[in-house]
Amino acid sequence: IMAGIIKVNQYQDFNGNTILTSDGSGNLTTQKINYPAFEAYVSSSQNLSDAAETKVQFDTERFDTNSMYDASTNYRWTPTVAGKYVVYTQLGCDSSGGAEITRADVMIYKNGSQYVRNRTNIATSTQIMCNAEATIDFDGSSDYVEIYGYIDVSSGTPFIRAGTIESRFGAYRIGS
């Protein structure tokens, strides 16, 4: 049996772009194909107007690989690398005073227009999780994405629950 050993510390494609590197100790670094990426969450419960679309204020970043999420003014993500991205969100929808939620929607908006809407019609619940996901093309310069919520309650004030496992918004690049 014949065996061969090839020793390299970097693999490149035909255009000289690094695909894989080794530090010489067996630790590999691959191309960052899922970058840029971010995830943010709602740090304090946010009241919504009953039965009205309202932008959700994801005000705390868990991570933001390229500093492209605005967590203080517009609550939107503007990726500066063109490509296809998976955008996802989850809203913890709730109502004050134990009022019933009759409908809860989550919307992904691209450039100020609704891109995806997920509607949940409910009969007798005071809490519900709403989720939405989309694969979206971004131009890498001016395209942006933001999240809106809509909660219709029988009485009282609807709100978005806070916390990293309750209400979050994120995206990551999957290719060009």
C-alpha cells in the first residue's frame, strides 16, 4: 500500500481567494461564507397599539459581525455585502390583564415594504409565539430589512415580550 502526504497551509480558488487555511497545529479556518450576520432582541417589553402594524424595536445586539444593525434609531439591518440572506424573526406576543389575543402577525419588511407576513388567528390565548423567515436578495448598499408586529386583543394593551428567547431578529448570508 502506498500513501502520500500533501503539506499546505492554504487552499485557494483559481482567482487567488483563500478557501481554507491551517495554522500548522491542525487548526483549520474556513471561508466566512455565512457572514455578515447579526441577531438582536427586545430588552424591555414593547407596547403596541391594538390591531395596528408597529415596528418592533430590537434594541440589544447578541452579535453583529460587521456592525450593520442599528439598535438605537431605526431598528433595521443594512448589509453592505451583496447576496442572498436568510432573515428570521420571532415575537413573543402577549396581552395585558389576561385579555385574549384574537390575531397576531409578524411581518418582515424590505426597504419599507412588506416582504413576508405570517398570520396567526387564535380563539382563546393570552400569549403566542409568532415566527417568520425569508430568503432575501440584498444589493449590498441601500437595501435594508426591519420587523413589524400586529396584535389584536379583546381588551387592554398588546405587547411584545422581552428577552433573548422571547423576541429576536437576525440574518445571515448564504451566498451570492
